[in-house]
Amino acid sequence: MKAVIYKSTGSWYIAETETGQRFQARMKGIFKLDEITSTNPIAVGDKVEIELENELEHTATITKIHDRKNYVARKSPHNKWQQHIIASNVDQCLLFATLKNPKTSLGFIDRFLVSCEMHHIPAIIVFNKSDLHGKKEDERLALIKQIYENINYTILPISMLKKEGLDDVKSILKNKTTLISGHSGTGKSTFINHIIPELEIKTLEVSDWSGKGMHTTTFAQMYNLPYGGRIIDTPGIRELGLTNIEKTELSGYFPEMKKVLQECKFNNCQHINEPQCAVKQAIANNLISFDRYQSYYNILESLEK
């Protein structure tokens, strides 16, 4: 029987069949013997085959995992040599960000975008809490929009408090499977409660002493949208460690750098101190944002040798 994984809590999973039936499912033991480089062999969004264990108790065994078309992963917080798959088989990613309370850095945004580019997943950035913006934040957001829209990313300013800009986001989600991510406190759960009110996902205020959001979602979980499509709610991410990426590959995941890579003198140019570097020349000509280049440099430095 075909099913899709809607929630993972460690050893047990919630699987939904094509007819909408839900089962508590667990892996067949043999999967644990496979050579899997991730900390979670099964992720939310995985398409699987299940066999019923007990129809009355709605339990089943997962007998097969179908190949993934893509996935979004982060470095495992427990093992830096392994990755943790956040979700699989997604059509797009929606990153919630804020300029205030808490502040989302461009470095974090760029790490997320690199992760999406690695697996050819379109990414959209939603800036929530526009109601908190003063002149400084409005100018900052205008600059951010210019940087990212110039390289074909969509930036959507919204205010959950004033219910502004929400229809634009809802229309993007229709009939697609969308992973929703971001720091805790950026309004992910509030947004999901707005579009699926019956969920009543728990929300918390941003911590006064740290200025950071507090985690309200413990496990990734997928929900069906009432107007068509699915969303995957993920735990708030404070750090996003990238895995399975070589230093020489990184610039290829920055679209604006990818355009000029062939013009560098050296094929293995890392765009730091090499002569006749097309990327550095593009920065000098204001064709590549220095903020984006700074993110590239910081990510490059963080990658394991």
C-alpha cells in the first residue's frame, strides 16, 4: 500500500495513504542495516510502501522507501559528519525571516538558499513583522529586495499582526508541497494557524533576555491545505550547517556567481586571492552584492577540509 510520511518522531512515523487513511508506522528492521549517511533514514515527505500490522489500532510496517526527487538537509546537531534530512519531495521552500524581534541575518538566509540550490528547489523569502518597521528597517528591506530580486528570488513582506500580504503567500502555496522554515519567533506557527485554523499550533513570544525565538515545533510535520497542496512545518532553526558540499562547488550555488565562473582564469578558482577572477571583477563592477560575497566567504571558511 502506497503512503506518504506526514510526521517523524524518531522510531515511529505517521503515514497517510492515497485514500486519506492514517497509520502509525515503523521501519522494517532491515532498513537499519543499509548504508545511510543521514541520522534519519525516513523523513517527512518520503513516499513509502506499508503493510498493515493491526487495522483496528491503525498500525503498519514500512517495507520500502521510494527514491526521493529531492530533499532539504542540515548538518546533524549530534554528529558533524552526518546530515539530518529535514524533509523530502518538496516543490518549494518558504523561509520566514524578520528584521526585528528576532533579527534574521543575511548569512543565515544565504545558507538556506545554498541548501535549496544544491537540490534544485525554488526558494521564497517571507519577511514578517513589517508592522515593526521604522524608516531604518524599511530602507534595509528595500535593499534586501533589490539584492535578491536581481538574482530571481522572490521577497514577500507581510504582517501577521495586521494581516497584510497574506494572500500573496497563500496563492504561492496552492497545489504544491512547501517546506516552511526559519528561526523560531519569526511567525511560522502563527502563519500556519492562520491558513489552517483548526490546528491551533502552540506559539510563544520571543525571549526577552536573548532576543531569539523559543522552539515551539519539536518535529517536522506535514499538513494538508484546505485549498489544495501541503505544507511542512519544521522546528525553528538557529544554525544551518551545510553538508555534502565541496569548497570548489560552493560558488555554483550562488546564481550570480555561477553566471561568470567560466570567465575565471583558473577552473578551481575559489574567488579569494586568485588573479583574473571574474567573480571579484563582478563585485568591483557592482554586478554581485558584496553582502552576498561576504556570505559566500563565511560559508567557504566554515566548510570542513
